[in-house]
Amino acid sequence: MGEEYRSFFEGKKILITGGAGFLGSALAHKLIPLKPAKIIIVDAMIPNLGGNLVNIRDIEENLVVYIGEDWDLRNEEKIKPLIEESDCIFNLAGNVSHIGSTENPLFDFELNLRAHLHFLESCKKCMQEGKEDLKILYAGTRDQYGKVDQKHLPVDESYLIQEATDPQGINKHATEFFHFWYGSHFGIKISSVRLTNLYGPRHVMNDPGQGVLNWFIRQAMDGETLELWGGGEQLRDFNYVDDAVDALLRIMASDKTNGEIYNLGSFIKKSGLYEHLGNNVMSVGKVAQLVVEIAGNGAFTSIPYPEDRKPLEPGHFYADASKLYNDVGWEPKIPLAEGIRRTVEFYRDNKEHYW
Ligand SMILES: NC(=O)c1ccc[n+]([C@@H]2O[C@H](COP(=O)([O-])OP(=O)(O)OC[C@H]3O[C@@H](n4cnc5c(N)ncnc54)[C@H](O)[C@@H]3O)[C@@H](O)[C@H]2O)c1
């Protein structure tokens, strides 16, 4: 699949849940040139998550925006009419903080599970009332694999979770199952993409629990010392936000992806051999070094692994994205160093809105 997926969106009505957040707003920016009939953004602006009106202020006239606590997925009365008029939905609303989900599992349950059941109930009602066609792409997470048996790296979609690292993985895994259950029972086309460590412009930057790389970028830009737990040897699979958006668009546009789960990741098997793309799988320590070099500021130091964080540590993680490559032609295009450079540049110009 080349670039032809782009024409799929022309004339479509598209709903993005969590659309004022990091990923949703990046998606909205990329959708506008594809000439959809309507892009609807819905976001409850849950405190301390990534919703930020600055994320969409330069494109607001191209969007229909429903922002604020009334526009919560749990509010079926408000959300159902938006589903009714949509051809496809990027269901990106959620809580991203792993640490937050451990400290407050009920909060995570509310946003990552219960809210989505309300959303799916609204979808069901639309279908029962005669809606003809609906496709939903759900944003899953690598956290659904929990603590991965290291001999299964890079992890592919068939890996079954054995040990959860935090409540978020459990909630999001259940929610993914619910999407497919509603899909098969009520005639909704469903796909899910399990995202890894995303980074880039418009990310929440005031919470160390939401994305280690973005937090490192902030610390380095502020001339602080980045702490590497246990030497920072853990490998992570980092994906630049534009690559993630490219995957969302390709999955939504293809019928082949209906009923399927996809990993986003940096290992892709081509002609039977794994290729590691973009140098995107890197130890946390090496990433810190790269960030400090590119930001031209900051330092890093190793500290013992904090006892309270050990249970959250999944071990090395990197994903096999061959299925995404084979089905829709996706592969990461932005190498890690380039992505960090673009991100630092963005925050140099926009720091006051994100710090
Ligand atoms: N950012 C990552 O590294 C990453 C990794 C894996 C998975 N994901 C998934 O991708 C999706 C998007 O993540 P993001 O980084 O853009 O997060 P974000 O925090 O920037 O955006 C999420 C948005 O969802 C909104 N929201 C949450 N619950 C809602 C509800 N019940 N009703 C309406 N709005 C609600 C929040 O207000 C927020 O603006 C999430 O589902 C997340 O779990 C992200």
C-alpha cells in the first residue's frame, strides 16, 4: 500500500475522542489536508492528562470542537449524536499515566474501561437504530503485554500477557476485548493498534509519569540532571508521533485491518530477517545521552532503581510490527535522533504552553 490510503478520508465524517490530547491533535493536523467533510474533536479535558487547547488552536476553524466535562465518553446523551453522524472514529481518549494507574486504579478503571463501555453502548444503540456503517480504531498499548518473557522479544501480537505490570494494562486489555465483542455483535468494524513509547510535539510535559522521553527532553532543556534508574539499561521502543499518526490513518483506511490487532514498533521482518528501523530501540541511558547532546544542555547520572518503581518495570521491550508492514505498508520513517531534534525545536518555540 503506497499513499492511496489518503484518498479514503476525502468527504468522510471523522470523530476523534481525546482529540485535544497529544495523539488526537497530531492526527487532526494530518487529517485536514486529506479533505474530510468534517473532523469532530471531543475531549472532557480531564485534569492532569494531555488535553491542551493550544494543541488545536492553529487548526480550530477546520474542526468541530466539543470540549469540557460535559463531553465525556461516559455522557451517552452527548456522545451518541456525534457517533451517529460519524463514518469513522479514532477512539483515543484515555489515561496514559502508568504510575497514576497504580496509585489510583479506580481512576484508571473509570477512564480506560468504564468510559469506553459507555462509548461502546452508545455505538451499539446507533447500530440498533439503523446506522449502516461504522469503523472504530482503538488505541491500545504495549502495557497490554505486561512483563514480557525476554525470549519473546521482539513481541508480536500473538504474545499472551502472563504478568500485568500495572492496572492500566489490565483495563486497556479488557477494553480492547470489549471493542471486538461489540464489533462482532453489532456489526461495527473494529481495529486496535497497540502503541509503544510515543514522543513528540504537543505532549503533556509536566508529569514525569507520562512518557520518559518527553520528560527527559524537558529536563535537558531546563539544564537539569536526568536520572537513570539502575544505569538506564532497559531497552524501549520509541516511536515519533507522526509515525504513529501514519499508522492510525493506514489502519483506518484499509478493510484488511477490520477485526485485527496491530503492534506499532521498530522491528519488521523483511524477506525473513528482522530489520531494526530508525535506531528507535534504545536503552533509556543512551536516549538520555542523545537528548542531552541534541538539547545542548543538561546532564545525566545513574541512581539505584527506586524500590517503588520496580514492580512497574516490564524489562526490555520492543515490538514486532511486521503485521502492520505487511497489511498496510507501515514502517517508522523518523529516526530517533531526528524525532528528538524536531521535538526540542517545537518546545523551544512553545515552552510556555507546556511546562
Ligand atoms: N502517549 C503514549 O506514549 C501512548 C502509549 C500507548 C498508548 N497510548 C494511548 O493513546 C491514546 C492517546 O494518548 P495521548 O498520549 O494522546 O494521551 P493524552 O493524555 O495526551 O490525551 C488523551 C485525552 O483523552 C481525554 N479523555 C480521557 N478520558 C476521557 C473521557 N472519558 N471522555 C472524553 N475525553 C477523555 C483527556 O482529556 C486527554 O485530552 C490513549 O488511549 C493512550 O492510552 C498512548
